[in-house]
Amino acid sequence: MPFLPRLRNLLEPLCLSGVITWAAVASSILGHAPPGQLVLIVALLLGFIACFLACMLCESGPSPLRLPLIAAQCAIGLTVCMLDHEGFAPVLLVIAVAQLATQVSARLFGALALLLNAILYLVFSEYWHSASAVTLTIVYAGFQAFAATTAIYAQRAERARDDVAQVNAHLLATHSLLEESARDRERLRLARELHDVAGHKLTALKLQLALLARDPAGAPPALATAANLADELLGDIRGVVGQMRESDGLDLRRAIEELAAPIPRPKVHLDLAADARVDDLAQAQALLRVAQEGLTNAARHSSADNVWLRLGREGDRLILEVRDDGRGARSLRIGNGIRGMCERLEGLGGGIEFTNAPGFRLTAWIPDA
């Protein structure tokens, strides 16, 4: 997967604050480190920041690499605490705990934090020989709790922002479809009005002109011209009504573009055929829901850098395909989103398929009515 897009993770506020904190702690420790342990402490500090930055470079959300990297940071932090008895080495554990809070459940986090602070207490009492080991442990545990709470709420705020953006995109896409559907209905209404009102009155006018043409006294020359004009006008109106009744279907391209617009990552590539239109609003809504679910799953669960969405015709079917270059899934879990997509498509005579190598792909189709 491309590496450069992940570098922007290093510019996130929490990452920058972690680097600054590490730099402050490292300068404090190195300022009074014993010469015999200086090389070892420098290596440990560099190992800590390397693990921290690698963790930040991992894909957003839970990752199999993050927990081992955080565990390594905890181990390095405790080791530095054993070697340094005067500095702020326990602050390194605050950095590690803040990352851990966003990766595991609340219950597991509580157990791991309790274990970590129990070990930290032993370090204070056995290595630092501190008479206030309990107080120091409580103080640093409070720092850890504050940092963990901040990280959790930052993660929740980010997810809430993404959810709001996706809901807004879906509303805009639905609004686009409803606008186009309303235009079709209005065009059909006007066609009926022209046919029923103007067509009826022109027909009556033609009958009246025909009666005048049979007048024994003789019809004026202009009467024949008026009759011809009435015939031509009635034919023109019927042609306009016929064109207004002809609909090339609802265009899904604008609606899908509205869905894809707020997704910053993965990068969305759209391939939307110009003739990929549907005749029915229910069909349009079903395909729009499939596109939304596919893009949302790719953004939240696939850890992909790219997602491709294709809409086009194949034979007598309209095909919508969403695929990504992410890690895929070992097993497909049927949730409410997938179940809802299947029910919508089956109700329209269509279907959906899922494949998992490489990345993840869903292919939905409906009959070309």
C-alpha cells in the first residue's frame, strides 16, 4: 500500500504532543544520566519514539501491529524507569497508556492499566527506594487516566464528525434523487395538461372549422389556412407531449458523487457510465444504499488506501461494484447493513455478491427495466 498518505498521521495533534512530551522527558533524563548507562538509555529512548511513530503510522482504527508496539513502549518505559531514579521517565508510560485506551475495550484497559501501575509501584519502591511510592504511583496513574480520557474523547469526536459527514452526504444524495424524480413528475404533469387541455380545445376548434367549411354560402379562403394551422399545431402538441413523456431515467451519478465527497480516506475512484440510469425511484434508492454501505465499510473497516466504485450496464442488468485494496475480512459477518442491502435488492429482482481476495469487493445488480 502507498506509504506517503500515512505520513499525515504524524501531523495529528495527539502525535505532535506525544513527540514533544517524549523530547522533554528525554532531555531531562539525559541531563543527569550516568556515563556508564548513557548509551543504553539513548538506545531505549530512541526505541520508544520509534515504536510510537510506527504506531502512529499504522492505519486508523484497531490494527494487529498497534498492540505489540504499545506493549513495547510500556516495556521500554518501565526499563527506563528502573535505570533513571530522578527524572520524569514514568511520563513515557502516560504516552503509552493514552494510545492503549483507544485500542482495547474499557474492561481490558482497566485491567492492563492496573497491572502496569502495580509494576510501576514496584519500580518506585524497589529501584527508586522512594518512601512515597504509593503517592507517586497515584499521581502518575492520574496523569495516565487524564491522557487516556483525552484520547478516547478525541477518537469519539473524530468518529462523530465522520458520521455526521456521511449522514449529510447521504441526505444530499437523496435530495439529488428526489429533485430529479420531482422534475420527472412535473414533466409528466405538464404533458398531461397539454394533452388534456390544449389538445382537447384544438380538436374542438378543428371540428368548428370543418363545419364552417361546409357552409353552402362558401367559406372564405382564410378558413382553409386556419384549418391547416390547427392541424399542424395539434400535431406539434402531440409531438411535444410524446417527448415529455419519454424519460431516460434517474441519473445516479450526481447522487453517488455526493456520497463520495466527504470521504478523505481511502481515496475514492469513481467510474460512472453516462447511460447508467434507472427508471424507478426505488431502484435508485436501493443502489444508492449499496454504494453508501460499500463506501462506509471501506472507510471504517478495510484499512484501505483506495476504493473503486463502478456503475454501468452489463447485458440486461445494471451493475454497481465497490472494491478496495484493504486487508479484507476472514469471514463475512452479516450485520443490519448487509442484510438491509440484500432485502432491498431481492425485492427488486436483483442480488448482491461478496468476494474477499484481494481486498474486499461487493457487486450488486438489478434488472434493467
